[in-house]
Amino acid sequence: MPPAHSHSAAPPSLIHAWRQQALSTPWLSAGLGLSLLAIVFLLLASLWNAVNGDHSQNLHLAVLGGLSGFGATALGAVLAVVLRDVSARSQDVMLGFAAGMMLAASSFSLILPGLDAAREITGNGPAAAGVVVLGMGLGVLLMLGLDRFTPHEHESTGPCGPDAERISRVWLFVLAITLHNLPEGMAIGVSFTNGDMSIGLPLTSAIAIQDIPEGLAVAMALRATGLSNFKAALVAIGSGLMEPLGAVIGLGISTGFALAYPISMGLAAGAMIFVVSHEVIPETHRNGHQTSATLGLMGGFAVMMFLDTALG
């Protein structure tokens, strides 16, 4: 077979794999489509406001917040090179701590402010809860769909997604990290929608703090795929770029109209909680250190609760 044909075989194969995935789980495909349509609609509404003169003054705060997450991820990746060897128990405790901070941030810095904002708009509690739950559902559908249709790999479950066996382990890990960092960046962007530092600062601080052990763990996982210390650190650092990008997306989807803000708060919270339950906690329990990891999670939750009270 001519080389040109062999090079062109990969994209159709991946498209075929996507089609097969879509046919095997039509409800999940519809859910992903719905969540993406909702995000596109929110972004278009935000763009319409910007064109008509309602320019956001908080873009620089969202970008700075996203960059802080990128910097923290980079710091963790550099620590992986410096430390060279970190015990599995220590990694699980650190990731548990990060999971606790993400859960608390989702609760105190996203869901509760989202409920308050929705209550002011709708005028009653049940409707406010329904708005935030709608956002959470969209966030979960988004992450479920991306997890299903994006080739990636976890150390505990191996390759996941369409045609994953044809892609190198390094790129599978990179795609998994991308899925992980995107909702964190979106949460940062959403938290700065109204320029309220009492919401944005605690959440951004929490995400930046937990990005340090995440960056460390990611670099060490990449190193386990056969990359050198230096290359593993570079790839882990690069993965942090999803946070400022996600922050811009998060700010965009939350500024189109009044209800976009609480819906986006719920969306970011749902996506983050999904990542914690689906990826982070199982990863911390796979080596038999579940008690240490759970204590780390409780510590992270308490630290984030304190930060939200002290800075919020």
C-alpha cells in the first residue's frame, strides 16, 4: 500500500471509532451535544454583549487567575525533577488533599454563590436550586461526553476512549490531563464574572494550591511512561496552559445574561466534582493508601473552608 494511503488511514479510523461510540451510547452523545450547545449559546450571548458595548472589565482577573493555576502546575512539575522520587503514599496523600480542596471549592465558592445569585434573580429558593442543578447537570454531561469521546489513559484503568490503543501512552496521558485541567480553569473564570474578589480569590487560591501536588503527580506519571525527567516536566508544565484558556471560556459563558452566571457556577462545580469522583479519588485509592488519602482529603477540605472564610 502506498505511504500516502497509510498516513491518511488514521483520521477516518478515529472518526469511525467516534461514530461507533456515539451509536453504542446515544444518550451520552445527546448529553454531550446538549452541553456543548449550551456552552456555545452562552459564549455567543457573551459575545453579543461585548459587541454592543458591555465589555467585561474582569478578563484580566480571570486570565491572572488562570495563570496562577498554570504557575502552580509548573512549580509542581519542577518539584518532580528536583525531588526525583516521591513515595506512592505521599503522592496519594497530596492528591487526596487536592481532591478535598476541589470539593470544598465547588461547594463554598461555586454552588453557594450560585444559589445566592439565582435566588436574587428568580425570587425563590426552589427555582434558584433548579437553575444551579441545571448547570451542574450540564457540567457532568460535558465531562462524561469528553471522557467517553476523547482518547486518554489513567494509570488505574489503562487506555480509555475511541481508538485509544493506536495512540502513544504519552499523548493519552496528556489528553487525560487536559480533561482534568479544563474545568478548574473554567471555575476560575466563572468566579471572577462579577469582579467579586471574595469569590474569585479563595477559589483561585485553592485551585493554585492543589495544582502543586497535581503538577508533581502528573510529571511523575509521565515519567513512568518512559519520558525523561526533563521532558516529563515540560509536558506537565504545558498541560497547565489549559487553565488560563479554561478561565477565558468560563468568564465568557457566565456573562451573556443574568441567569448565565448561576448556571455557569453550577456547570463549573458539576465538572469539578465529576473529575474528583471519577479520576482523583480512584487514583488515590489504587495503591492501598485509601485511609491516608482520605485523611488528606479531609485536610484539604478544611483548608479550603478556612480560606473561603478568611478571604471571602
